[in-house]
Amino acid sequence: MFTGIVTDMGDLVKVERKGEVKTLTVATDFDAAGIDIGASIAHAGVCLTVTSVTAGGPRATLFTVDAAPETLAITTVAGWDEGRRINLERSLKMGDELGGHMVSGHVDCTAKVVSREDLGITTRFVFEVPERLARFVAAKGSVALDGTSLTVNEVNGNTFSCLLIPHTLSVTTWGGVKAGDMVNFEADLMARYAARLAEFPRAS
């Protein structure tokens, strides 16, 4: 489980294909001693399992993860190449501050960046999601986009907007995102369960 609060931008330093699996080697400033084999780390919102850890390298730590066919089919991971920067977040520990919202790391789909408007103090992004997932997006609600917990500003059909502050642009990969890019989208868990409960008639 995650919160959508990015704690490092990793550098993708090696990409290998092993049959249907894509193996990624990521350089990070996370302490190698604090990463166990089997640990879950969110990569641009995609929860992937650590398969090896090495201290040193181009940054403090190198670790590898494997992306399975299902992940490659529904997320942006399929298009990742060496040199890409990735939003990273370690999984929650008991007692950690919940600064964003509850994020599972199970991406629903990719969302298209329809537009980007730099307004000075903030930057406004408009996104488009498939019709089947639009019902989970509500004004003032939360969404996870590329692993970042964002508040929805306005909703119009299957498009919605979010306003990002300069800090978010500087400490995540959002500074380089432009119109036409695809980002990983995860609907809010509470919205998903509320929608599911609404499908059943109330007991008399």
C-alpha cells in the first residue's frame, strides 16, 4: 500500500526482455540496506517487486524489478527505455504519515494528457480516461497519476483537470510531462467501493 507521495525520482539504467517479462534496473538514492528482496516499490504508480539490490552504482543504490505481461499491457511500462526518470515510492510502514490517499499500486489504465497550461503559480493538466473509469473521478476527490496523489479540480464527462504546484513539478517527473503523453491512472479505492455498493439494491 502507498500514499501517492513521491519520495525519489529513479533513473532507469538498464532494460532487458526475458521472454514475456521486462526486467528493469533502477538507480535511486534510497538506502540499499533498507530495501529487502521481495519489497514492493511503486514505479510511476505501478507496484513492482524488488528481485535484487546492489549498493553503489551511478547513485546510492541499484535494484531490479520484473514487469509481467499484464503490467506491460495496461500501463506505460511497456514503453519505458533506458534513461527514463521514474517517480518512486516505498510501501507504507506502520506509523508512517498518510500524506496523500490510499493507493494500491494496481494501475487501472493509462490516461492521456489532453493539455498542459502553465499559469504561473500553478500548472493545469487536463486528462482523459476511458468512459468505464470516468465514474470513479469526482471533483475534489483524489486520483493517482504516475504514482502521484492529485486532487481533481473539474470533471467534464471522461476528462478531468488537476492543478499542480511548483514543488510537485520539481520533485517528480511532472515537470517534463506535456500534452499527448500517457500516464498511469489508478482510481481512488473509496470511489471504487462506493460505486460497487451502489450497484446493489438496499435491503427493505
